[in-house]
Amino acid sequence: MKKVLIVACLAALIASCTDATRAKFGGYGDEFKIEMVNCDGTIARTWISSGKVQSEKNSDGYYFKEKETGKLIEVTGRLIITKL
């Protein structure tokens, strides 16, 4: 009975999440395209991540592992992040 109650509570919590919240949790292991945008709207640089793009608490930047080189990239500024 206790297991059924726990499963029911977890299901209720998951169902109450918004689509965006569920997508955010489900993004681990997916590739993302990160584009850095110049002031004039042109794309200055583009990367493909090998996994989720992260942001630290109280930070305006993002970090990710680049798929091509395997290196850690840390960026800040005007960015467009798209799940591939």
C-alpha cells in the first residue's frame, strides 16, 4: 500500500509540472545548438553541445561540453539555445 501511495504522489507531482519544466528535466544527453548573437543581430559563433547546457545559480553565463572538441565552453552574452 505504501508503494502505491508513493507512486501516486510522484505521478501527481510530474503531472503538475509545466511542459517547459518537463522538457528541461528531459534535456540531459540531448544535443543543443548554441548561437552567440552580435549587437547587429548576426551570428558571431555557433557551437553544438554534447549534452545539456547548464547555468549556475546567480550567474548570467552558460557552460557546456562542445561536441566537436570535447572541451568545456563557458559563454555569456546574447545567446540562442536550441534543442536539436
